Amino acid sequence: MLDFIIYLVIGIIFVVGSFAAAYFFSPHHPTDKKLATYECGEDPIKGSWIQYNVRYYLLGLAFVIFDVEAIFLLPCVLVMKSLGLIAFIELAIFIFILVLGLAYAWRKGALEWI
Amino acid sequence: MIFYFLAVTLILSAILVVTLKNIFHCALFLIVAILAIAGLYFHLQAPFLGVVQLIIYIGAIMVLILFAIMLTSRISDRLLQTASRQSIPALLAVIVFILLALKSLDKTPLPAHIGKNFDPILDLGRALMTAYVLPFEVVSLLLLVALVGAIALARKD
Amino acid sequence: MIIGLIILLLKIAAVLVFISLTVLFLVYAERKVSAHFQVRYGPMRVGWHGGLQMIADTIKLLLKEDITPKDVDKLVFFIAPILCFVSAYLAYLTLPFSPQIVVKNLNIGLLYILGVTSLTVLSLMMAGWASNNKYALLGGFRSVAQIISYEIPLVLSVLPVVMMAGSLNLITIVEAQKSLPFILVQPLGFLLYLTAAAAEANRAPFDIPEAEQELVAGYNVEYSGIKFSMFFLAEYVNMFTICALAAILFLGGWQGPILPPVIWFLIKVYLLVFVLMWVRWTFPRLRIDQLMSFCWKILLPLALANFLISGLWLVLK
């Protein structure tokens, strides 16, 4: 744990240190135009913190479900060699149930983008 | 030392989550809180749980929450209402939770006994495949229900 | 105690130096490879065949003005590149270059690398959101959507390897391939891994998040100077990480005759890096809907089938 903390802290120091070095070496001449939000030369209309597509949320949900599945499978596959066929059948049932979910999502068009 | 640092970080960021006015910043402090919990797991020598905390909570659930935030309309100009009129039900829930936690703490034999060839991940896998195989399959069913429910809700439009 | 600390610090310094040099080399290689694929020369002026070009570019990036636009969320804008680089760098805590050359050999090494690299997603989202720029936010969203989608086939394609090796420790996984590398028993798994990994690293043909022609540059459009270079650095570090993981999981890591282990390992990794570059400069970019349906309708079912078949084969053997 301590090794990890040292490793992490040095990594952060490396980044912040290079920021500091760049701050020291680089010029600073801010102008209004330079600090404006970049939109290919147009003046931006309003901010960009607005409502986005529900598509992303659905995708996130599907991801959470399959990610949890993958993490559940992980400790199980480690012992599969020693437990043999019975463990495989249990895992196959687990996956089969989730494949049902995938098939449902496919059928309902939840996997289509837009 | 490490424990107190993590605990203080956890509590402070949890307080900030519920008091900050900018919803995106709230989410970011929730991430800090989750990271602190992952750190606690590592500190308690449960690295598997710690990494799962990273993968599931940070990599998946927080992404979902951030997507959900972007789904709400005009997040930037509306300030969050941080006070709530439902303080009494909340208090009740907290009391119930504390009682449950104390009860389960009471039932756990401490310090926990660790066998000689103890390997957290292998033992977890073996337990899931033998003693707890039914809950394991039910988890899959639960995930299926969650997926179907999510699709049904979103498809209504 | 003190000696252990000094060794640790030296190892960390070695990691940082190695990361920086590798990125310099990878960027140079990418420019040269892409040039030769398009029958050009690429950088030729600075040094022999442009060999010093990258050093000149690094100095230039350090000397460029670092602009923080006035509408951004200052704190998040500052943290995002740090998080992006750190999450890529954390993987090297346990990435072994040979049985001896590793900072710290973790028992859950593979899972640890998957965990810390998943932090990248957050940094992209933070960068996109903090910029308060429509291109950046859209690019960040697309990056995140793509990375999380391809994470599932990635993890599933790795599971058979874990199953055969019976361990998450990267060194043990390599030792398990003493007689034959896993690519020979897992050819489909290897292909799935490489495809998903290319998408994870936002490599073409899966580079819709930074599609220059439509989104300008994606999540990092408002970044300049040193902050931009951190994103750039992290991207190439990630590319090396996924190729190194592929070499460890499927190609037998550092095992090979005559040459020392580290050399074998680097040969395999750079070969894979070359394959990724080759793919990038050969195939056109996928549209976002094609990208998503390719992941969910082709890769995911294939990965599940591959997992089940190799599981059955393993228990019946």
C-alpha cells in the first residue's frame, strides 16, 4: 500500500512539475479573442452544458450490467480448472440468462444508435 | 495514519457531495469518496474488492451518473436545492441503517480468522461455484431484470 | 528499509524515463510509418531521417502558451489532464517487462491494470465537460461511449486466458505459456482482444471521438501547450500498455530462444504496435452507429461464444 502511494505521488509530481516547467518557460499574452471558446471562428451561442441524448444513458446502463457480469465471472473462471464440468455448467447458465437479456435488447432495437 | 487520511477524505467529500451547488462538482466529489473507499479496501488487504470498486463504481456507475446528469435539462443555470423537507424520513432511514450495521458488526467474529492458504479471489470463486451457486445464478437473473426494465422505461417515448 | 525505498524510487524513475522515451519513439514511428504507407518521406529535416524531430517538438510544446479559455470550469480543466496521464502511468506499477523487471508484482495484476485504466474514461469526460465547448463535450461523450462499450468484449476475451493460466498474476500467466503461447489455442480471443483494445485506445478505424473533419479534435480541442501534451502522452502510453498486455496474455511475453527476455518482450510489443499502425493507415473510419453495432452485435456475441467454447474444451480435456 505504501509503495503504491509513493508511486502515485511521484506520478502526480511528474505531471505537475512539467506543468510548472512549462509555466516558467512559456509566454503569457492573453487576449479576449484568444480566451474565447473555440468554435471554428464563429461566436459560440450559449454554453454547451445543455441536455444530451438519452442514447448515452441507455448505453451506460447496458454497460453497467455487462461489466458486473464480467467481474462476477472473473473469480469463477480462476477456479474452473479445479472444479471441472459442474462449474462450467453453472457458468453457462449464468451467461445464458444474460444472453437472453442481450437478445431482448437486440430485438427491441435498444442496440441501434439513433 | 493511512486509515485516518482516507476516512477524513471520505467524510469531507461526502459532505461536499450533498452541499455543493454545481451538480457536476457533486458528482466529482462522489468519485473522490468512492476512491477513498477503494483505498480503504486496499488498506484492509482486500485488493480484489478495491479493484472491483474502481472498475464497477468509478468505471461504470459514475459514468452512468454523469450521463444521467447530462440528460437533465439546462444543468448549468439552475442551482441545486440542497435543503430538503424530508429530513425526518431521512433520519429514520439513517437510524435503521446504523442499527443494521451494528447488528452485523456484532455478529461478525473479530478479529476475523484467516486460514493458512487463504487467497481472497480463489476462495471467493470457489464459494460462488459451490456453496453460493444459487445466489450467483439469481444475480444473473437480477441483471437480466435490470436490463429489461431499463429498455422498457426508455422505449416508452 | 532505506535501501528498499531507494530501489523503489529508482524503479519509478526508470518507469517515467521509459514512458517518455517510448512515447517519443512511438510518435516518430507513427509519423514515419504513416508517411511510408502513403509513399511520402515523413520528417526528414531535423537529424538523420528526422530522428531528432520529436525532441524539437517536445521543446516546442513546452514553450507554447498554455491557454485556459475564460468560460471553462478552471479546476476540472486543470485536473483532467493530470488524471488522464496518471491513470495511464499507474498501469506500469505491475506491468512486467521480464520476471525481474517489474516495479511491484501484484497477485491481481491483470485486474489492477483493467481497473486503473478505466479511470481514463473519467478524465475524458471531465475534459469534455470542463471545456464548455460543444465539440469537446460531444467528443468526450463519444470517447466514453466507445471505450465503455469495447471494455466488455475486451474483458471477456481475456477470461479464457485467465481460465487456462488459473491466475491473474501477469508473471504467472507468462510462465503458463512455457510450452505454447496462448495465441495458438486462442486465435479468436487474440483477434477480439486486439480489436477491442484498438478501440479502447481510440485508434483508427475506431477514432470517431476525435474525427478531425467533424469534431475538430474531440475532448481536447480547448487544450493547448503542456496540458494538451499530457493527453497526447497518455494516448501513446495507453497504446504501449495494450500491446504489452497482448504480448503477455497471448504471445508468451518475454519467452523466446537466445535473446535476453526483455529484448524478446520489446520485439513482440513493437511488432503489435506496428500492426496497430498498419491498421490505422489502411482502413477508413467507421461511422458511430456502425461502431456501436459492431461492438454489441458482433464482438460481444463472439466473445461470449469464444469464452463458452474454450471453457468447455478446458473442462473436458
